Amino acid sequence: MKCDDTPGCPRQVLAGRRTVLQAGAAAALAWPALLRAQSDKIRIGHLTPMTGFLGALGEYATMGIRMAAEEINAAGGVLGRPLDVVSEDSVNPQVASTKAQRMIERDGVAVLMGEISSASALTISQVAARNKKLFMSIGARSDVLRGKDCNRYTFHVDIPVTVMVNAVGQALVRDKMIQGKKIFSLSADYLFGHDLLKAAKKFFAANSGNLIGDELVPTDATDFSPYLLKIRQGRPDIVSSNLAGNQVTNFVKQYAEFGLPYPMVGFNLNTADAWAAGDGNLGGIWPTVWHHELPTPGSKAFVTAFVKKHGKPPENHAWIEYVSLKMMAQAMNEAKSVETDKLIAYFESEAQFDLLKARKGYFRAWDHQLMQEAYPFTVKPKGQAKDKWDFLKFGDAVPAPNEPLELLATTKADNTCVMSG
Amino acid sequence: MQFVFLLEQVVNGLVLGGYYLLLALGLSLIFSVGGIVNLAHGAFYAIGAYVSLEVTRRLGFGASVVISPLVVGLLGVAFERFLLRRFYNADPILSLLVTFGLALVVEQLLRMVWGAAPLPSAMPAEFKGNVVLGEFLFSRYRLLLLAVVFVVMAALWLLLHKTAFGRVVRAGVQRPDMVAVLGIRLAPYMTTIVVLGVATAALGGVLFGPITTVHPAMGTEIMTVAFVVVVIGGLGSFWGVVLAALLVGVVRGVTIHFLPAAGEASMYVLMFGVLMFRPRGLLGERIERFE
């Protein structure tokens, strides 16, 4: 084999390497300012599902965190350094943990943020604890993340499933939808769905609801007809949905298609999934962590800026990622550091954060859960919607202004969280 | 009562089979004629659904049932002329890669144009609701859908088995060289078959959009099922695909009756079982040139 014109020959590889080195040296000499600016950035590792049954929510999440980063950087960054948010598709729990590890080792991120899937958030939080890095788990709602699987390095922004159930629970009891009723429930077959089901079961039992059917649905199911038949065969009084992501959209559409007469209640519905269901398909009462019609000055300004940029209203995941990065920036500024221990100490001081809601929020020190208001929502009567975004009707904040923020959250007695790490 | 419930699932499974059939038929058709496993088939389904939303907004749902498959059919002409045609005689792995790549490109294009969030899609209000026959509950819309699938299926069968066009196509499947010797150019036939294939996929997108979610990855979602159906039925076999679609629908329904959490896994177990005993699929024919 001749070695002067074959691409794989050692001499050429050497030459190639030398060229790279020379170019690198030249760059280092020529643009020292640029290089320093590069290393000056505060890298934020952002993982969120961009494909799969939660992918639609992940797009809003990415839009939200980017908007916050742009605003923060336009105002001079954090500690005089710009934020550099590296967003990647977390795909599934295994890939999520691999990517988290790589972001820490190779990209040198200061903190990890993001996630919507509770299963992926769990594996990322384990990576964070092993590497002693902070992970702000933004959109995952499973109770066990802030319960038995909690750790010192993970903080939780979104409302946990117990709060979701409690946020609409009062209204359901008031409307006589639970007591003595036969309830048939469908749940998403992964960590979040199982957890939501557990919280729902507890709620039904406490309010004398009678659970007559309880089925798990794979997350990749798009056709619900066999499940709808099972529901009808059970002849319940109430149908309860503990589904997630696209599942909810498909389910409510097909529920309307089959015209089943039983009222539906549900404990998880993101506004993006509700919008996708289309007018006339949705019913029932649902909880949400935030909505775009919230009449606070902060929310109004955020919605206006978002609509101007993306041509559509922000969904709750856009809002939550936006305020999360703002909280992280506040923590870094106040702690005057990006070091994990100092950031943890700041968050654990129960410092107040502006969430663009009527009341400020704070992370509870003992389970790292953000305490904040939630809202129930229903569907406007037919014909009242102004446009395709407008058919949802949002209720008043819970807990009420005169009640403590912790009212709906798990109590210390119920929570099995023991901080480790 | 238990038996009636089970029977209801079987009947519903047959209806559901029709739903899978619409996608699987086109996939099988393109394979049997061109020898190409069109992994971009789901992409045409997704394009069909998105085009239908745009048309529905302007001209109504009825118009979209006609216009969307036509538009996608035109895309199919370009797809066959400029892409597929180059791969009929190439290593099958190449066409697999190209169509797989195309599926990814289309998914990303849809995401860029319409966003990753699912778009609202609803059926006309008059189709909503159910029909109760004895103990059995049917969705009115799905019965209508089943009728459409039946018409498409019958039309395709008649076209392939009762017309001069079909005779040339079937001869071309077995012995393209002999057809060429007889002085018949196969190219236009290939184009027509691909157009029919992707247009039925688009029709699927139009019809399933209102009952599932219209989002960029919807093509990948349906593609898996369609592919499983075609493999079980036997690549290239018309009745094999019909049989397999119904079988997959019924097996899924019955599985959900007994073990709801295993609903989606059931069809893969079925595929595994069938391939163990019949590697060519249920009614797969032996096609010499693919051996």
C-alpha cells in the first residue's frame, strides 16, 4: 500500500493534526478576547423531551427558557457573565442520564435544568447527586421525586401530583362528583401515571368515591377504542383520567367521538394538549400550574412578549421554564457564585421568587418543593370562544389569598423524603 | 356477559383493523411493485393530515378528503420520478436509508412550518356520537371510515386484478425483464402505483387526524403499526395484508380486554410468533427477484 495518497495513512493524519494545532495557536494569538469570552460563559445544561408523547410540551419549554436567557443576557448576564443554555432532547430515562453525565463531564455545565417526564427527571437527579451538581427539575410532577427519591441536589418547580389532585378536589367534592360514585380510571403506564393514580386513589378513598375500574395505558397508545369499550362495560358514574401528554388529547377526542355519557374528571392536562383536543371535544375540570390569562402585570408582560415572538400564546411549560431560569439567575446573583453548595444554601434559605403570579413562591427547605399557587380550569360553554386558544375558562387561584401556600401540598407526616447526598 | 364483552372487543378490533389497513395497503403495494420498503410512507400520512387541516379551514372537511390525497399524490409523482426510480435495482439497504432519511427530513420540515405542538383537529359535529347495535357500541365516524377503507380496498383489488393495467403491474412484479421484452415500459406503471400508495396514506392522515393527534411525529407513530401489519401479512401479498390488519386489530382488542397495559406490546408478540413459523408472513408469496 502506498502511503502518500491514501487518506488513512499515518503521515497525512499527522499533517492534519499539525494543521489543526497551528490553526488553534493562530486563533489563540489572534483573538484572545474571544476565547476568554467563551470560557466566561455560564453553561446551563437543559434537557427536555423534544420527541415522543411529551415532545410538544418540550418545544414550549425550550421557547420559554430561551426567552429568559435572552432577556437575562440583554440585561448584562449573571455576575457579569452571559448564560449559555445548551438544550438537548432527553428522549428517554436512559438517554437522559447519559446526556446529563456528558453535559457535566464534557460541556462543563454549572447546573442542570429542565425535564418534563418524571421517569427521566429521576435518572437525571441521580446523575446530579452522584456528581454533586445542582439539578432544577422543572416540569416533572411525580410525588416520589420529592418523596422517597428526593436528594439534596435536586429542586422541584412544577406542582406535584398531590397538589394537582387537591387543586381540583375541592371543586369535585362540591359538585358531588365523588361521594358514592362509581369511578373508572385510566392511567399513563409510567412513573408519573402510577404516582398520579396513587394520589387520585387516596383522594377517592378519603371522599367515599368507589373505584370500580383502574387500567394502565401504554404511553405509545394512540387508539383508545378498546379502553372506551371497557369503560362502557363497567357502566361507571364518572370517568377519571390520569393520562399524560398526547394520550390526554387522543383520549378526550375519542371519548367525544364515541359519545360516552359519563362525566369526565381528570388530574393532568397541559394547556397545549387541551388546545390540540379542539373545541367541542373537551369537558370536565382540570388543574394547571399557570395559564396565559392570569391578570398579573408580570404574566401579562410575559404573554405579550411571547406572542410577539412566536405568534401564539405561551403554554404552562413555556412559563415554568422562563421563571425557572429567572430563579436560577437570581440565586446565582444573590449567592454571588455558581457553586453547587452555595446555590443549595440560597434555595434552602426559603428565599422568595417572583413567579409572575399574585403571590411569590419559595422552595420548602425540607423537600425542595416550590410552594406556589395553582388554578382549576374548565371549558367555556359552546360558542363563547373568541379563537382556537380561547375555549378554556380559568378559575381563581388555590389556595385562596388568605390561606397558607402549603395548604395543598404533602405534609411532613405524609412525605417520606430524607435528604441524602 | 363476559363473553359478550369479549365479542365486542373482537368486533371493535375488526373495525380497528380497517384503520390499520389503509396505511398498510399502500406500503405493501409499493413494496410488491418496486421492491422498496418505503419508510417514508408515514411521512406522506402526516403531510396528508397537515394539508387536510389547511384545506378544512378554508373549504371544509369534505373538500379536504379529496384535495389532500390529490396534493400528496402529486408529491408522490416527484418522489417516484426523482428518488425511488433510482433504487429499484439497487441494494435494498440503500432505499431503506433514503426513505428513512426522507421521513426524518419531512418530520423536521413539518415541525419548522407548523411547530412541534399538536394542532387542533376535529371532525364535523354530525359525525360525532355512537351507534348501538344490540350489546355493541360503535363510533359513527369509524363505521364511516370502515366504509371508505372498504371502497379503497375493493377499488385497488379490482384495479390490480381485473384491468389491463393490473395485469401489467402483476407481471412486472414477477418478471420485469419479460415485460420489457414485450415492449411495455414499466416506468409509468411504477409512478402510478407509488402515487396510489402515498395518496391512500394521505387519505389515512385526513381521516385519522380528527380522532388522533396531528403532530409532526404522527407519521413515525403509524408507520410502526403499518410495518408490523405488512410483515405479518407477508410483504407484497394483498390478502395477507388485509388478514394481518384485521388480526392485529383483534389481537390488540382482546389483549386490552384481559391485560390493558400490554395493548401495544401484543402486536409485536404476534409478529414474533408469526415470523417464527412463517418467516415470509402469513400469505407471503415467493418473489424470485427478491430472493
